[in-house]
Amino acid sequence: MESTIPSKMKSSGLVAIVTLLGAFLAARIPYVVVPVSGYQLWWLLTYKLWMPLLRQLPSSWTSSWIEFLVPGWSWRRYHEPYKQLGSDVFLTVSPFGNILWVCDAYVISQITERRNDFPKDTAMYEAIDIFGKNLVTTEGNDWVRHRKATAATFSETNIRIVWAETLHQAQQVARSWIGTGHAPETVVNAWEDMKTLSLHVISRAGFGRKMVWPGETPSLSGSSVDAGINGDAIPEAHTLSFKAALSTVLENLFMVAVLPSVVLANIPSKTANLAYQAYKEWSAYMADMYQEKLAGIEAEHTSEDNNTGEVESMDLLGALIRNSASGGKDDQKALSKREVLGNAFIFMFGGHETTASTMYFAQIFLALHPASQRELQADLDAQFPADYPVASWDYDRECARLLATMPGAVLNETLRLVPPLMSLPKTTALGRGPQPLDLNGRTVYVPPGTRVNVVIPAAHRNPNYWPGPEEELHAFRPQRWLLDGASADHKQAGDLPIPFRPCKGAYLPFSEGRRACIGRRFALVEAVATLAVLLRHHSVELAVDDLATDEEVEKMGHAQRAEVWELTAAKARYMMSEGLSTLSFKPRDSVPLRFVERGSERFYQQ
Ligand code: HEM
């Protein structure tokens, strides 16, 4: 059945709502009328006041819509609302706007492939323009210009830096977690450390800035390129270190983006003043780095023998300046200095916590699923002989295998269950007329200006696209990504196992189509290398310190140990579902973990 609506129709106004509903009714798309759309700032800030009052109303009035008012419903309830409504596409209608919610793989593919018809809702991202327009905040031809200039920087040369730097940083993490050799006494704050690791890797691969781990002597990490650069030191002209400036801006981004500088600088709040200081400092660092790298590239152009600029420009910022500089001053396609710096910041912003949370959640899942951890370690054993030090791990030889065996499967499964981005906010383009979507052979026209939300967690648990029983979709089962389930055997066979590939539109941690994540490989290489280094000789375990001391655990029998472990696991599982922040899958609280030598696990030894 086909339904049509007038081409000039906008989604605002009563007529538009009525016509839209008519179109959706004709195409048999369910809709839910809600009093607020859930995205208004006033609602996000005050919903906890209103919800208890609304819940007092008779459920016969509210049951069909009340849960859609709770921020975060779209990931807390996964596929359930779609199942209840009998459709993987439905509409919420409110006086504040209509939203189309989608977790149908075929419809998602149409949306991500038709970039111009379903552009990104860039208004949502305006706040991250603070250092300049960039890849995330642009659309149309402007986005094409940004994407062309930035795509070349994510080269294999750059990925090799990611690999080498991650191996180095992950060894520092392991060293600090082992402490002085009393591993079982160490309670690891893995979330903070994964954020630090991720920051260090992106600083090196993104800006050529080497960061040293607390307790690490700079000489341990130095290469000729890094000599004299240390992200923790405060250079003369600055008041904060490079690392402090960056991490403070990232932590206070909302405040920095929303409040005018003069307010930030003058309100009597230490946090606001520090945020302002960090903003100024980071801007100054970026300006210095821009000049340094530009000078290196220009020197390279004037001297055939001098290849310093080439080495420097292997990092993302250097490559970006090189690409933009080669476009020439009159080239309309080149990025301006402000745009280059805007993109450099967005690489940091886009790649920091997303990758850190993936590595952190993977470790929690492995602590909760010791059998999967042992399988992962068996794959590592098969790949890396005992006398093969991390320093010899070669990117070309090792990385593809890691990604195709259990370490890669664990990451795929982690990103399926807790994708760092929960939805892809799209709209239907204004001025292009209503957009047809094919829904199971029926065509429905979505009016211009309608918000369209591709809901990633719902697609990731949509039973229509994933083999196995429905309840299994909520379980951590990395083996689903390994078609034959016995990945270690492939080491002997010498060829790479073929991973499971979900259908298009069903698995979107990095989105799909031309606007897919530009840092996908960067993130996967970093995360897989980290897991391999950490778990090659050690295991992560749940720390049960809240319930029992080490001496008490020591005296416990098997059943008692299982009991304390299960109580701790229940808390960790709760944190992994209810304890995540509403706006992104970010932990609000940390799950204490232990890092113990393999063979000394206190629970579930092999
Ligand atoms: C596990 C880690 C990561 C995940 C899950 C992730 C996920 C995503 C997703 C879903 C998008 C699409 C957003 C949208 O369309 O609204 C995206 C875009 C983007 N990501 Fe990532 N990302 C990760 C790591 C990185 C890294 C390491 C970088 C850079 C170093 C990065 C840079 C970007 C940029 C610049 C875009 C915008 C691309 C465009 O619009 O053309 N991301 N990412």
C-alpha cells in the first residue's frame, strides 16, 4: 500500500501532524501520542519531579505512553517497545515534534545510504564547534570537503602509530596494575586507566605528543620524534600541562560549549574557572602545534634531505595540515586553519571515551564470563609463543588475526551490547520533499523536517536479525562472532577464521554508509592490542573486597567463593544496565576489578 502527502508540507503545525498520522495510518505504522518528546532540556532536567506525579494517574490513561517519557527508554528497553507495537518502525507524536524510531535493518540501510535525504541532525552537535567547524558538525557539500580532507589522514601509516603506542601504553598499564608484585592485593580502577590509555594513544597518534604513564621514566618511552615532548610537563608559556588542558576541556565540554567565556572566567566556581583556563590553554597548545607542524612541512618542501616534517605529519594533525596546505591558498576545497583545529579536537572528542569505555566494558564482561576469558587467552597463547615479547609484535603479522579471533569477537560483542553511541540522530531534509521509505514492501512518505532516530541498541537486540533464541540476545556470547566456535585451531591451519557478519543495518556501533565513523579502525586496533597485552599473562577478576577480605576468601570453600562472586557479579551486571549514563553508554560508577597472574585466579580457575 502506498500513501502520499503534499510535497510542501512541513512537520510543524496541526495540519502537518494530522496529515502525517494519516500517512502512517495508511501505511499501518504504529504511532504513540506523548505529551513531551523527551528531548526538551527542561524535561531532561525536571522529569524526575514530574514522573512520580504522572505515575499517580490511572494506568488506563497512561500505560500506552508513559514509559516513552523516561529519558534513556530507547536503550533501557531495547527491542521490547517495538515488539509490543508489532513494528520495528514507529512514530511518537507530541506538541514538541514528531520522532520516527527505527530498528528495522532494511529501513536503517535506506536511511544511512541516502545521506542527502536523511541528513544528520547537526543542530544537536553545535556545542562541539567550539574550536572550529568539523566533520561531525557539518552537512552537505561542506561535510564532503571535511571528509575528503580528513579521510586521508586515517592512513595505515597512522594506524601503525596507534598499534605501537597502544602496545607501549598497555604494558605501562599492566605494570602499574601488577604493582610491586602483589597482584592479588590490587584493586584496579580500570575505567580511569582506560581513559588515560586512550588519551595517551590519541595524543601520540593524533598530535605527535607522547604522554608518559605515572611512574614511567620518559626515557623508557622516548623515540627520536618524541624527544623533549612530554604531555605531562608544563612548558614555560603555559599554566597547565597539555594533558591537563585536554582532559579538563573534555570533562567540562558541556560547560565550555554552553557558557560564554566571560561568564566561565568570572563566576565564583572553581570548576568553571578551571574549565575556562583549560579552554584557553588548549587553544594555545593547538595554535603552537599548528605552527610547529606547518613549519616542519614547509622546511620539508624547501629541503630534499630534511624528512623531519614527513615523520611529524604521520600523526593526524600533521597529515591534516599537510593535506590542507597542499590544497593551496586559493583552493576552495582546502580546510581553513580554524577548521583543521576544529577537526583535530573532534578526533580527540570522538575517539577518547568511546574507545575507553569499549575496553573497560570488555574487561567487565570478561570478568563476568571467566570461560570466555579463558578462550580468549587460549587464542592469545596460540598466536604468541611464550618467548615472543610484546616489543616484537608486528602490526602486519598480528593485528588481523587478533581481530578475527576471540579478542576481536569480545570487542564485537561488547559493542553489540553496550554501543557507546545509542542513536544516530537524522532528519528528513528540508526543501527535498517527503522522503519515501520502503517498509516491508509498503512505501511511507516521511515529511521534511521530521526527526528520525536510528536506535542502535534496539537493532543490536532485534531477534529478526540475530540467530539463536531471543533471550540469548541479552547475553554476552562473543562466540556468536566466530562461525565455527573453535578459533584457536585456525592458528595451526594458518588462515584467518571467517567471522559472523550480521545483515546490513543490524549492527551499527560505528554507524554505516558514507557518514560512518572515520576512526573505526583506529579504535579497533587500539582496543584489540590493549586486550592482548593485558590478558596475555594476566586475568581480570571481579574484586570482592566489599564482601570479604583476602584472608577470608583464602579460607572459603568452593561454594562460599561462588556465593561472594555471584553477589559481586549481580552488582556489576546492575551497573552495566542501570548504572550507565542516560545520554551515552558511559559508566556512572566503576566496577572494581583485580588483575591477577594467570593461574592465580581466585574464582573459576582453569
Ligand atoms: C569504539 C570507539 C568508537 C565508536 C563506537 C564510534 C562510533 C561512531 C559513530 C556511531 C559515529 C556516527 C555518528 C553519527 O552519525 O551521528 C561516529 C562518527 C565519527 N567518529 Fe567515531 N567512534 C569510535 C571511535 C572513534 C575514534 C577513535 C575517532 C577518531 C580518532 C572517531 C572519530 C569520529 C568522527 C570524526 C566521526 C564523524 C564522521 C562523519 O560524520 O563523517 N571515532 N563514530
